Amino acid sequence: MRPGDRRVRVILGATCSVDAIGTLQIAVQIARRRGADLHGLLVTDEAILAAASGPRARAVGFFGGQIAPITAERMLDAFRADARRFEQGLLRAAQAASVHAAFRQAQGRLATALDEGAGAGDLLVYGFARPERGADCVVLLSDGTAPAADLLELAAQLAAYPDRPLVVLAPPGGDAALKAALAAHAPAVSNAPVLVPVADMSALLAQLERRRPAAVIAAAPRAALPPVGRLLDAARCPVIFPADPSAAISPPSDRAGS
């Protein structure tokens, strides 16, 4: 198959199975509606491995109590177990939705690993587990220009089922173009989208921190947004980006299923 003939993909990446499984239904929904393949990526985070390699590394319980010494090998075992859970859940969910799926593991940092192998038309989903009942909106990030139609439609679809407000965070001054684009491409939203002006990245992050989004869709250039890690920390939910082809390299082989 020539590169231009390949099917587009929704690539769900996470560093643990909890975040992966917590985001899986959103990723399956997107893949099914876009007619895309679903790829799962479990990233063995090099920073976590480095911390586990220290001579005094300890596993800490939820309430702060030490559980046991931790080593890099034990942490690798935990990542392998997470990968098995992620892969099994991915393939089951994809089969139930009649979506083709594949899975792979990588070592490094999540944002870098998701870019590697991604191509034009792919959608990157950064996994983050948020309880469904804890979400009260879907957020679209804009640079003030009319976002791409497919990202607007995706945001509208995620907001429509179940019915939630669509909140658009954008710099002040672009209301006319945004409102026209939303009227044309977000008819599925029962309530008028809420446009919230954000003057800079700090204001954008503050807005995300005070809301409880089910998902954040980035329709602005990456250079106009905070780093992915900061967005995840602030939003505490899945963050969705179109792939950046300039950052992509050829993907390694996947273990595929359907």
C-alpha cells in the first residue's frame, strides 16, 4: 500500500492501563465515526523508570504510607502487566464496535512517542481517566480562527452524547469567525456553544482547572498552546490533537487484531 493510501488512525496513548481504559470508549467512538483504525500505545515512561532505579525508591500508598521498596525491574513488570490489560481491553472494545485495532509498546515520554509514527489525518488521544459522571462539558481550544471542520464536528459529537455544553476557549476578538464556523459545523449541540476569551496560556490553563471537561480537543496550532503535559494536568481528562506530520517518523510493527 502506498503511504497516501493508508487508512487514518485514532492513536490512543497512555502510561498506565487505568488512563488507557478510562479513555477507551471515547477513542472507540471517534474511530468508529471517522471510519478510522484504532491503535493503542502503552508508553513505559523513562522518568518513572529513572525514579524507580534510585537506591531509596519506595512504592507509596494512596494515603502516603510506604508499601515496599521498588526497583526498575519491578516497575518494568508493572508496565508489562499494564500493557497486557490495555491490549486486551482495546481489542475487546474494538471488536464490539467493528473497528480494526492494533497495539504496541514504546519507551520514552508520552508526547514524543505519540508523535512518532503518526501521519497526516491521524488523531492523537492522550489518555487520562476521568469518571464519566464527573464531567460537565467538552472543551475546544482555538487560536481565534475558524477551526478545521472535522475537529469542530468531533467536539460537537462528543458534547452531544450525552448532552453537555461545548465550551470554546480562544483569544479575544475572533468571535465572528468562530460563531459562523460553529453554526455551520456544530449543529448537533443542543445549546449554543459557550465562547470564553482567554488572553494567554496562563488564562487558558486556569479555565481548564476550574472546569470538569469530559475531553479537550486542540484545534489550535501546538505552538499557540501549552505543552501537552500541562494541558493534561490542568484538564484532568483526555486531550485530543490532530497529528503533526512534521514530527512523525515511520512506525514500528504493530500487533494487530480486529
